[in-house]
Amino acid sequence: MVGSGKTSVAARVQDQPSRWGIVVVVAAHMSLALIAFCQSSGSVFYLSWRSEFDTNAKETAAISSIMTCVCSFSMFVGGVMIQRCGCKLVGIIGGVLTTLGMLGSVWVQTISQLYLTAVVAGVGLGMAKNTALVAVALHFKNGYTTANALACSGSGTGKMAAPPLIQLLLDYFGLRGALLVTSAIVANMVVFGTLFRKPRTDRKSGLDHRSIDKLTEMTDVDFQIVHANDAVEMALESDSSSDDSDATMNHSETHTNIEEGQSNVSSTTHNTSFRAWKLKLNPIRKMWSGLGLGVFRKSYRFSLLCLLAFISAIPYYGAGLFIIPRAESIGVALSSAAFLLSLNGIGSLLGRLVNGLLISYNLSAEIVCSICAAGAGASVLLLNADNYVCLSVASFLLGLFTGVFYAVAIVLVRRYVGCRRFSVCLGIYYICVGLGGLFGPVAAGWVFDISNSYKTVFYALAGVDFICCILMFLFPVLKRVEPGIKDHQTNEVN
């Protein structure tokens, strides 16, 4: 009974990649590309929205902040829904909500109404993003780093394609026509969501996600009860198959084994009932455990990773919003300024593709993240140069370093918490990213409104990146003192 339970749990992740796993990687790549396409549209529409609604920099930047923040927060909701409903249904729902949000922005008349449509689109983006990342993790155990790199590179593809295409749409169709075409492009997320079906081993086992979760949540006391019951059954079998010559001796030994098994069952049952009674008296603890928040007590490195997610998101989203206005301030044409974001997308695409190679070259994932944080800070500083070539190099390097950072961070989340908690903990991680994404553009816009200087904004954002780099040196220290999390699928402590 115990063995079958462990086998069913381990079956949630494919030991060997299947043919459909390749389809899932391609679908995840395209879905993440459309998500990045939608998110990057805020940077291209920034000046048009500011002119259309006659708002200041902070109020217009809040559109991207709201979409980014809600997207990251809804990833946690998507993670909980994935455990109950599966990746396919959640991916379809996410695509529909994103399309409705972008479509509704075509008819808005005030900036407040645009905030509302940004919320709807952000909810759909978060659910679809979590679905794409978790679907790849479920289909790959061996070669997951490579599969994750190929899927995450879709974000770079979307960031690369969005600026020139949306700028072309703005030139030909205007603001509202461009938004209408963008919503039609984003609607393809629904199609890709239908491809995130269960791994083959899940379907063969005949277990749904709810029954699998019940198996994986069995405590050590539950397994003791199973072992005690097995001892009683073995003792009874031994009693029935004993020979006549030593019947008296075996009979006494059998009854001794039965009494020991029954005493173990009674003691473990008592402990289990006491724990259940204690859990009923503490609904907060029950909710804490159900949402997976107990991971913070066991994995200090995951807690630090969430803090770094918040800090690193501030300059990432804050600097990206001001690349085009910064280029225009030194006399660069609007079309050429939009190409800077395409260079950022190209760098992000390459960074997400090569992150697996960097990890394999005798460099730990933590060291790679630290190097990338320092490189991102240097790239933000380079944005202060009054030269289009320097701005192009800085934009490319910023995309490269941040692309590697966020792709490796996903691998670290899976390493620190295991596969069973991956969807929920990925949602928790992106909540921290969303908080940084909410604070970053608004804070950058506030600094610009006060100083009226893009250089001041970039100096402040670069300092935040360097702080993030310094904090990463705490990972080895936390590894030695944390309890660790036992992954039931690999029987290893993460």
C-alpha cells in the first residue's frame, strides 16, 4: 500500500521526456511570448496613453505597475487552481481573461477605466504564466533545465517582437486600433492553453490531482499506521499457515505479533486523532498549511529568493518603462527608440536560452544570479550615456542579464521546494515579483517628477541592483542552517 502510494506520487513528473512533452515546451514558449508581448505593450503605449488622457508620468506608469503586480499576484491563485483543476483548464481561463482585458481597453475613456482593464488582463496573464511554467516542470524530470530554458526564452521572443510591431500598428491604426489588433494576437493564448494536458503517467494511474495531493500529504504517522496494519495481516497469515509440529510455539508468537501490531495501531491512531483535533482547533495553521506557506519555515533560501525577487523587480520594471523616453530626450526618432526595446528582447531571449549552459559550467545557480544582478546594475548605469549606440548596448545587456536571472530563479524555486509544491511556491515567488513590479515604475516615475532627470532615475535603480547582488552572498549561510524540505517524488532533502 505504501509502495503504490509513492509510485503514484512520483508519477506526476515524467522520468523520460515524451513526444507530447516537446509539444508542451513549444506551447509554453509561445504562450510566454504572448504574455511578454502583452506586458511590453505598456512601454510602447506609454506616450500615447499619456497624451490621450493628459496625465503625468506617475499616473501613466501606474498602468504597467498594476498589470505587472496583478499578473504576479494571480500566479498564486493560478497555482492553487492548477492543483485542483489541472494546467489545461487554468491555461484556457487565463487566455480568455487576458483577451477580455485587452479588448476592453479599446473603449476606455478615462485613465481609471484603463486601470480596471489592466487588472482583468493581469489576472489572466498570471494564470497563463504559471500554467506554462508548471506544465513544463510536470513533463520533464531529466533535462528540465534545458526544457525550462527553451520555454522561458519565449519571454524574450515576445519582448523582441512587441515594440516594432505595436509601433507599426500605432502608425497605421492609431491607439485604439492598435489595442484591438493586440487583443486579437493575445487571444492565441487560449489555443496554446489547450495543449497543456496531463503527463501520460498521470492519465495511466487513474488518479486526479485531488487524490494525488491527498497521497502526498500523508504524514509519517499515517505511514506508521499502514506498517502496523501490515504487521497484523502478516501475523494472521503466519498463524493460518503454521505446521502442526510447532503449532503451539507459532501460535504464541503469532498472538504476540498481533498484540504488538494492535498496540502500534492504537498508539499511532491516538497520535493521529490528537493531531487532527489540534488542527481543527487552529484554523489559521490549517489555512497556512493548505496554502503552502509553511515552506518559509523549512527553506530559508526560498525566503531569501522571494526577497530578492521583490528587490530585483524594482529596477527591471522601472528602467524598462523609461528607455524610450530617455532615447527621445537626446533626439532619437520614435521608431529608433522603440527598437531599443527590441534589443532588450533579443538580449532576454539569448539570456533565457543560455542559462542552462551557464549553470553546467561548474557555476552554481546562485553565483550565476549574483553575476547577473551586478551586470544588470552596470547596464542601468550605462543608460545614462548620451549616445544611441551606448543606449543600444545597455538595453541589450539589461535584457541579457535579467533574462538569465529570471530563468535561473525558476530553477532555484523548483530546487528549494520540490515538485509537489512547485506551482504554489512559484505563485508565492511571483507575488514578490509583482510587489516589486508595482513599486518600481511608480517609484521611478515619482523620482522623475521630482528631479525631472532620467539620469537620477537610472542611478537610483542601479543602486537597487547592486544591493540585490550583495544579498545573494547569504545563500551558502542559509543552506547550512535551514531544515530543508523533503521532496516525496525524489526522496531527497532540498
